[in-house]
Amino acid sequence: MRVTVLLAALRGLLIKEVVNANPLSRLGCRYYEDALIFNCNGSSLDRVVEAIRYLEQKFIHTNRIPVRHVNLLHGNFTELPFFLSKFNETLEGIRIHNTSLTHIYPDAFSGLSRVRFLDLSKNNLTAIPYAISTLHNLQFLNVSSNRLRRLEPQSQFSSWKRLRLLDLSSNYIDKLELLDLKPSSATVERLLLDNNDIASVPQEWSSLPLPQLKEISINNNALTTFPWFHLKFTPRLITVRLRKNNIETFPFYFMSSHPGENLTIDMSGELTT
């Protein structure tokens, strides 16, 4: 019995020493120096900011914090203010996943010219944050599993000139008219729109040159008509997913307009006539 108590006491002392040696631990954060990753799990915003202050002191001699990826996971905060600029010289990816986030300040991503990857999945956002428009080199954007309904204002999409993947799945989007693909038309490869309330695809998309588009997925929506894309404008398109919709007819003109040998159209159980 005494041995067990002694071991437990020693274990507690060791844990305490580790926490004291690395103040980030008590804040729910870690800094992986080899991979240049800053990770906070279950932390409040105050704790995240405190952890960044600690890193500022740690690297005060270099006047910059070398971080390539920031992960804020399962956090208890509703707002994202301006503080990520501390990593502006090296930051390439941001993941804010499964938090109570409802608002991102317009300047939250200002100065982050190197960021290519942004994951805002599983939060409580009701609109595409304006702050994203400041990420001019963004290539991968995931805003799935939020509370998006309307894609406005349209002007915020104008800076997405390098976007390759856009994931808006598992929201409440019912209209796509304000989703302007023109700025990223030369680069976009994948459009993921599953699990929304989309009733139709904008007619303009059928004649919009999308030379790199490989996949469009609109499973589990409210489509009643078949969205079609002409081979002339989508030469690399190989996958169209339309499962669990209300599509009644397959247009006879589709195959003649898009006779791609490798094209797969998934409409499992949806075609009625």
C-alpha cells in the first residue's frame, strides 16, 4: 500500500515538473519545434494568446516565431481576433476545428501572405468570413459542417485566384448564385457541396472554363435537374457525384456534350425517368 502511494506521489511530482518545465502544457498547447507546429487542444482564447506570448519570449532574439501550421482544436471560444500575425513570416496552414467559433474579425488573417491551407470545419459560422479574402495565396479551403446559408457578399471570392479545393459540405446552403468561381476558374480542382439544400446549379457554370476541375460532389441536396458541364470547358472532369437528390431526368444531350472516357457519374438510385 505504501509503495503504491509513494509511486503515485512520485508520478504527480514528475507531471508537475514537466508542466513547470513547459508552461504551454498547462495551457493545453504544444509547440513541435521540429515540424514547426503550434497546437492547442481544448484551450480558451485567453490561453491560446498566453501561449503565443510565451513563444514570443522564447524566440525574442529572432524577433519572429517559426511556425508553419497552427491547429486550434476543440476550443471554447466564439471569436477569432487579430493575433495570428505573429507567425506571418512562416505560417502556411491554419486549422480551427470543432470550436464554438461564430465570428472572425476582418483583420484576423491580415499579413498572412504564405497561408495556403485553411480549415474552419465543424464550427458555428453562418457566413463565409470576410477575413478569408485577405489570404491571396489560399489553395485549400474547408468550411464544412458549419451553419452557412447564404454565400455573400460575392466580392469576398475575388481574391481566390489560386484556390484548388473548396469544401462547403454539411451546411444549410440553398443557392449557389453568389458563389463566384470566375476568380479561381483556372485552378479549382475539387468542389465539395454535399449535404446542403441546393436546388440548382447556376447556368453560368456550364459555360465557365474550368480546365483543372476533376471532381464536383453535390450528394444529398435538393437538385431536381441534372447539372451538366461541357467537355470543352471541363476537359479534366472525371467524377460527378449526385446521390440522394430529386433528379427526375437524365438529359439526352449530356453524353454528347461531355463524352469523356474516364467520366464517372454517381446517381445511385436517383434517376427516375
